[in-house]
Amino acid sequence: MWQAIISGVTLGCILALSVGPVIFTIIKQSLVNGHVGGFSFVAGVWLSDILMVIVANAFSALMAELTEYTTLIAYIGSAFLLLMGIFYLFFKKVALRTDAEGQLIKFRKREMMKIFVSGFLINTLNPSVLLFWIINAAAFATKYTFNERVILFSICIAFNIIADVAKVLLAGRLGNKLTINNISIINKVTGVILVAFAVVLLYTAIFVKDAAVLTNH
């Protein structure tokens, strides 16, 4: 049991500290749109992770077959990141979410849903995230019982959620000091980062056979 707990914490640390398009977008959403935007985005990421963990453990044999399609998933993921990057670079409108009196404008449900869906898609269309869960689910299936794996992956997801909450809160605190010029710079930096990850993902899918080297979160 203790080994499963330790493995869960270790896996959670790896996931929380991994560098990829998700972490930069979490920071961007939290800076520009505050806590609501940040939490809407990470909620989509969490749902994506939870679904992949459940499916990877329940249908490990079936999920293993999906590794044959990681190149296709990488193409789709890189295209999605590229489009988002271009959008932030050239088309994203710059605005402060405050009224004339400086009061924070509340998010509409439709806006929150759009941010939520973007978080879900960025995470789901990253083939390294899929491989991360499949490989670990297969590895732990032979070492731990079902109940131990439930504990292991629950701790892993919980640890990652806590880390994401901390990122949102820390970045959101700086959001009140933003100006339109600063937001414009953040959008362009985010766009460059997403385009860079799209290029790396595409290059890796074409020229690198070992898909495990792809960036994770």
C-alpha cells in the first residue's frame, strides 16, 4: 500500500513539474482572465486527465493499440496548437475584464465553456499525455492490485490538481496589475510558445520514432 502511495506522489510530481503547452496556457489564462479563466481552463485539463486515466486502466489492451496512432494524434495536436498560436499572435483582441469604474466584469457561461473546452482539447490532443497514462497504467497493472492502482492514480491526479490550483492562484494575483499593453505582450508570447510547441510536436512525429520524448504537460 505504501509503495502505491509513494508511486502516486512521484507520478504526480512528474506530471505537475512537466513543461508543455498546458502550463503556459494556464499561466496566460490566469494572468489575463483571473481566477475564473484559469480554473475554467484547468478544469478542462483535469477532466481530460481523469478520463484518460480511467480508460487507460480499464481498457489497457485497447489503449495500447492507440499507440499505433500517436503520429496521427501528433499531427492533429500540432495543427490545433499552431492554430491557437496564430490566433493569439495575430487575431486575439486585447481587452481588460474591467468596466469603466475598474470593477471586474463577470464571465458568462459561454466564455467559461470555451476556455474549459480549450483546456480539454490541448491536453487530449497532446499524444505524450496519452502515452504517459497508457505506459504507466500498463506498468503498474502488473505490480499493484486494482484497489492499489485506484489509490495510486487518485493521489497522482489530486497532487496535480493541487499544483494547478497553486499556479492559477499565483498567476491570478498578478492579473490585477495588467495593462492593455501587457496583455498584448502576454498574448503574443503565448502565441509564440504554442507555435513553438506545435513545430516541436510535428518534428517529433515525423523524425523521432520514440514518441515518449514528446513534451507532456
